[in-house]
Amino acid sequence: MNERLSVSSFDEQLTAISNLERRRLLLALLNATRNGGLPLDAGAIESDIDERRRRIQLTHVHLPKLVSGGYVDQPRKGSPDRQRLLVTDGPRFDEIRPLLELLEANRGLLPEDWK
């Protein structure tokens, strides 16, 4: 992603984490950035829905939303890595990082379904 992005608003960040699958992906990406686990296989992250349905949702809903927000980067279309759902942190990931760290640090105080 090469275009210049403005700073994301708090509402944009809340929208990004408003879905459980996106939260799980962003939290896994947070951990991967800490321990050198990039690129991250988005298809391998824990989920409660069946693999086929989840792959469709990731490909057509969740990853495009996170990529357009600048929180996640994906390889170009047609790339084998894109087919495998490999992702890295996007140019605006550091803007949402404090919110993700806040959630993670307070996991014991949040509702059970937060993650």
C-alpha cells in the first residue's frame, strides 16, 4: 500500500475491532509483530466458524476492510501468498496498536465474548 493515509479516528479503530474475526486477526498480528512471526497466516487463526465460510468472509469482508483502513497489508492479487491469506502489519497498524494493547492488558475485565 503506497498511498498516503491520514491518521485514523477512534471511531475507525472501533469499527475495525467491532467484529470478532477482525479482533482475533488484529490481536494475532499484534503478537506476531512482537515476536517476529510475520507474515501471519490469517487462515490459521482460531475461529468458531467452519473453515470454508471463514475463508470466504476473510477474503471478501474482513481483510478488505482492514487493508482499506491501512491496518493490514496483503500481497498483490494473484500472488501465492495472497491465496494462503498471508498478511503483515499495514502503514496504520501502529495507530491501532495502543487500543489492541489496552484490550489485551485488560482481558480479565472484558466480557467473555471479546476474543
